[in-house]
Amino acid sequence: MIQSLYDTKSGMERGTFYQLRNLINRRNVKKEVKSDVNAAEYFIEIVVTGYIVSAVLSYLGMACIDDTPSDTILSPDLWMEDDSVRKSALMGVASAIVDKHIDLATEFGQTQEGSDDGSAESSGDCGESADDGGEGGDSPMSSAYEYCREVLSLGLLYLNFKDSIREGDGTRVMVAWKYFMLIFKATKHKNYAMEALTMLTQYFVILPPNLAEQLKWSRFVNVHGFPGRNISADLHMEHMNRTVKTIIDGLGANKTDTAIVRAGKSVGPVSDILSTFDDEAGVAPISGKHAEKSQLNDLHQIVNQLMESEVFDAGLHNYKSFFNLKANLTIALPEKDLKKWILNNFSKYTLS
């Protein structure tokens, strides 16, 4: 997202990543994400959250967070209804916002190629067509609104992926990786696209059912045992590596190949011993979560900026820095080329 939506030339274009980064003074967020990955991650999360809140306010006819929704959308007495009625109303609003602003369609080439009867087909089944103006199809969408749609589409996909990891939901992870493969391919991240294709090929084609399910569900570790507290297996391995490095540092001048191998094999029992000792001594466990100050003030600034700029008006503004931006990155993928790429990589696994 940073690579496609962050441009240092867009500092005067209100609502862009770079302008919002300056607004809330996140100076540690750079175009080169690996210079501070955590800063970029926190920044993306708060900006996407701000866009979500602003989209909801715009849909409900609210000028700010403290305003009340329009009576024509949500009844003033809704809060007195049963939980099922309120949940239904909430899902209705969420679905309407997704249909209006989100575009994750994957019917490649359908916007350019005519159907059998000569009429143009829709670009997909999630969100409006890329060229229909988002409202009635009479006027093209502004580049600012296209920018908003891409922030929401990619941002919600990213947040859903993170939530599926926390919940240990392998099914949602696999669905997310289907989209990631297409996005990586469209943005020319060849190695990431290949890794995604390899994993999906293993799951859907190569592996027998038992190993496919293992690939799907063994991607998470829950060291706490509580719901919603899963982390990725790769992150858990990093935590284990940190323990190994601590053991090796304690060897001092006695570092040998044999001692290092022994340290690696002992990391499990050593971790258990340390945990038991801390429990008995009353030492609070060290959280692996990075400390951060409350972001509520920053979120309010972002929402106020987006609402004042009216970025969700489909034809009101244009961003010169993102004039040719399209909300759906996969539209740039030619269907024939994509199929050829997939089939060529399938050939690696076929018997000659």
C-alpha cells in the first residue's frame, strides 16, 4: 500500500498518505518501508481506520463523529430494538458501504471486452464498475475518489488478513492469499506472487487432503490459550530465535559449533524453565506487543481532514499525483497472460 499510495509530491493534496503523515506528524514513516516496518504498519492501520470511519459518516449523513445519523437510514429508536434487529441494521449499513466503495473484482478484462451480445459486462461482483462513476454511470470518478476506493479496498483486505491470523482462521487466510497473489502480480512483485502461487498450488492441487489441511491450519501459534490471541508461526519462530540468541550470548568465550547446536535444541525446555521461574517469582511476563501511545487524537484529525475535504464525493476532486490511479489493481492484469503464467508454473509439478 505504501508503494502505490505514498508520494512525497502529494503533500498539498488533502487525504493522501503523505499529507496525512505530515498532519499527524508520523515522521518515521518513509517510502522505504523496511526502514521502520512497525511505524509503517501502525500508520496504515490508523489511516485505513480513519477512511472507514469517514465512509460510515458520509453514508449516514453525519458531518462529524459527534453528529447523529440521518433518520432515513437509521431509526432514532433503533437502540431500543432487540440485538438481532440492531445487528441486521448494522450489517445493512456495512454491506451498502462495501458495495459503494470497495472494488475487489477479479473478472479480468471484462470492462474492455464485450459480452456475447455486444454489451459491456460488469467489472466484478464487489463494488461498482471501475468506470461507472460509482453513482449513476454518467460521470467518471475523480482520481481522489479512486484513491479512496483503493485505500479502503486494500486496507480492509489487509485488516481482514490480520484479523484472520489473530482468530486462527485458516480459511480466511487462504482467501486473502488469492487476492494477494493477484495484487503482487499486478504490481510486479514477482517473488511474492510466485510464493503465493506456490502455496495455493500446494493447497488446492498437489497435497493430499490431510497435508493440505495441515498447511491451512498449522500457520498459527497461540501461546496464551485465549481466543483471538494467535500469532503467525513465523513470528513465533522469531521469538524462539531471540531466546536462542540470548542463550548463545551467555556462552561468552565458550561459543563452539557443538554448544550452539545444543543451545538450539534446548530452546523449548529453557523457555519452559524461564516461564516457570518467572511465575513462581511473581515476575510479570514481557509482552511482545510494541508499546504505542493512544492514537485517538490522531484518528480524530484524520477523520476531520477527510470529512472537510469531501473525498467521498465521486466527482469533486482530483489528485494530480495519482491522476491515473485505479481502485482495482487487478484490472491491469490481462486474463490470458495471467492464465499463461499460472499454467507455466503448474508445469513444474507435472510428470514428463
